[in-house]
Amino acid sequence: MNHASASGGSAAHGDGSMHAHQGTLRSYLTGFVLAAILTVIPFWLVMDHVIASRNLAIFVVLALAVVQIFVHIIYFLHLDFRSEDGWNMMSFIFTAVLVVIVLGASIWVMFEENANMMPMSPPPSVQQPHPPPNP
């Protein structure tokens, strides 16, 4: 399909060429349902204490969060390896790697700072003053 105008000029601004990656109602509904499910499952896991191990529960919730990020990217942002010869997805992957590096380094620095802080002496216990002896 040629987006050039009838006079042989360039593509018209309102002809839809800027919206080549619009989704259908079905894709939006699919994305919405998946996002809702991926929100309800972690909420249920945490509120009902379904997973006994705290670390495993955190891992599962984070894994479902990553899956939900990809649902949003695919169904709502319409980023894939086919759009614009893959440059959209490549730029997203580059950004995601940078964010992971920055967040990971920040968490590592904060953990090391906490581990290497000078230990503070415990606060003095509050003692009740003894009543004066009765004469």
C-alpha cells in the first residue's frame, strides 16, 4: 500500500501511516485480561500466604512482574522485533539493561554501605529513678 498522496507528494499526515502498529480491540482485551490476571495472582499469593517461604514468594512475585512488563510491551506499546526493523525492541533492550545495571549497582552499594557502617552502641537502657528512702 502506497501512502503517497494522489498528487505524487509525500504521505499525508492524517492517512494512518503514523499508526501502523495500532492494535485491535481483541489484542487490547487480551492484554488487559493478561495484565489483570498477572496482578491478581501475586496479590492472592501474598494475602493468603500460599507460599510458605518468603524468599520463594518474593521470587515468584518478581517473576510475574517481569511477565507483566512483557505483556504491556507487546500488547499496549506494540514493541516487537518486526517493528521498524527491530530498532524499537533493540532500544528497549538497551534501556532495560541500563536500568538493571543502575538498579543492581544501587542495591549493591546500599547493601555494602549498610554492612560496612560503624556499629553503633546500643542505646542506654532507661532506668527508673529509685524513690528516696523514707526516714
